[in-house]
Amino acid sequence: MPRSPAIAALEERLVAGPGAADAVDAFVEANEFPLSEPPLYTFLYRGNADAVRLRHWVHGLETSAPFRRLDGTDLWCYTLELPDESRVEYKIEVLTRGRAEWIEDPLNPHRARDPFGANSVVQARGYKIPDWALEIEDASRGVLDELVVESAALASARHVTVYRPAEFRANRRHPLLIVHDGADYLEYASLHQVLDQLMDRFDIPRMIVALLHPGDRMSEYSADPAHARYVVEELLPRLERDYPLLPEPESRGLMGASLGAVASFHAALEYPGRFGRLLLQSGSFLFTDIGANESGPAFDRIVNMMNAYRDAPTVVAEKAFVSVGVYEPLVSENRALIPALRRGGADVRFVESRDGHNWENWRDRLREGLSWLFPGPLWMVYE
């Protein structure tokens, strides 16, 4: 394990004389954590325990890394080497009397939320939250409409949230983006703020964004023909009836992350020529030779779809933006998708980031993806 110079200096002070508790108090008070000494980042935990471990989601590293207790103290430390611009979510596991508890880092104020709770975050040198992802008081705010769409394909009524941009005009037609896991994009990837800011900056045009809420997500988003029928044959006509939309495929896109990326790809594949833009983030694009490590009907559908597509690629969209984190286990599957998309005739932009399978990684790629797929209309500057 790499050694932190700051921790080594603290240990020298502890050996030199009494007052270990005071020295540790002063050290903790004087520093921010994780301790940043690029490329080294040291995680600390203070308290009585039988063992302490770092639990992270960096694919390729041991997911459970043991802390070392400094002799004569209740201070535990673990040092990790991270490349610049990395962002890693983690928890600390504390083991006491045979009981293990995963906690957020008490010494680190940085948090990231997801549908399962929250994780602590270490941000390596060079990483920062994009300013366009932050809410600004004087930014123009889009409006969220709530729709109920009756679906024969899914045998139920479906809730859809529709983002209408600021300065929406009913007499002007707009591009359309359909987003899988729309509520999660709003809640955990700041999508409302991102859309407001990117439109204010003219990075993207003012557009209609339909945010989907799945029922049985695992089934519906796993290359389910019924879900594709719902999106194209039921939802799309309803949106065309209720909102002024541009009709051309290049003005219509599908977007999603993880299984939502699979659902987006599948709908475009099932209905060629209907959507000219795809934004696919960390897609679960499993296929036989490297990706068939999951089992069950839902995953079998994905594997069959991807095997068939890789054997005989077709144009699923004119342009596709694909992003993935190099610290997530799906990086190989996403890399393998790119040549197939290009053989099928799509113009593809592929972006890798030093991050994992999480919502803030997906948020951080939105400006590049959306502005490439839907370039901002410079003529609006003169209105």
C-alpha cells in the first residue's frame, strides 16, 4: 500500500513523545479528508473498532481494502492512488464485535445520492462539479407537466413528466428527447437544472423532454418489445398531439443510463428511422463472448439482441453519443458497442471518464452529449 507523507510525519510525532490523542486531535482539525496528496488520497476513520475497511466501486481493484490503525491511537487510515480528474464513491465499513456496519465517511462532507441512499465521494485533483449542473437563482426555469398515458402494450396507465422549456411557444416546433428513468435523472443527476442552464447558454435548443417512469424496470427496460411499442406507438403520438414537435428524425432522440440505455437502444432498433439521436450512458450491453455473466429472461433478451446486432449492424440512429466510466464493470461492453454502431452507419462520439456507474458521472457527461446531438441554435441569440 502506498504511504502518505502526512501520515508518516504524524506517526513520527506520535513515536517522539506522549500526547498521542492531542496530536491526532490537532491533525484531524488541521486537515480536510480524504487527505489529498496527489496522486495519493488517504481515508481516515477515528474510533474504536476491530477492523475498518474501505468499500468502493472501482472495477479492477479489491472492493474491500483494509485500513491500518496507527499504533497507540484510535485513528485508522488507508491510502489509495488515483489519477487526476478521478471521482470515486465509497463507504467505510466498521467491524466491531463481529458486527459490520457500512457508513458514510464522518470526516468527508462530500456526498452523492442515488435511489439506494448516499455515498461519500473522493474528488481527485482536476475534478470539479460542472457549473452548468448547479442551480442558479436567475436562470430561466422550464416547467414540468404531468401526463397519464394509457398503454395497451404495457396493460396499464403510465405516468410521464414533460419538461417544457422557459419561453416555450406553442406556435414554434421543438426537438424532442425521451428520457428513461426520468425521475432519477431529475433527482440524482440535476437534469432540470442542466436543461435550464444549457438552454440559457444556447448550448442546446429549447426542446421538449419527456421523462419516463418505469413500472417493472428490470423487465421493461431489458429489450422488451412491449416497452418499445409503448414508447413509439403510444407515447410518441400522445406527445405529438399535446406538444408542437419537429417531425424529422434528427430532431428526436432517446436517452438513458444502464438498463435505460438498453431500452433506448432497443426502441430505436425496433423502429428504425423514428429517432435520429441516441444518448447512451453506461449501457448494460451484455453479449455472449464477454458480457453474458447475468442470467434470467430479461438478461437473455439483452444478450440475444446484442449478439444479433453485432453480427449484422444496422443504422439505429444517425448520431449516437456513448459514455462510460473506466471504473465500472460495463466499460468493456460499451467499448465493444462502438465499432458495431459505426459499422451500422452511425456517427458515434464515445467518451470515457474516470468515474463509476453512478448518476453524477452521467450528469457530468450531459453537456457534451446533448450539445453534440442537439447543437444550440445560434439564431436564437438575435430574437
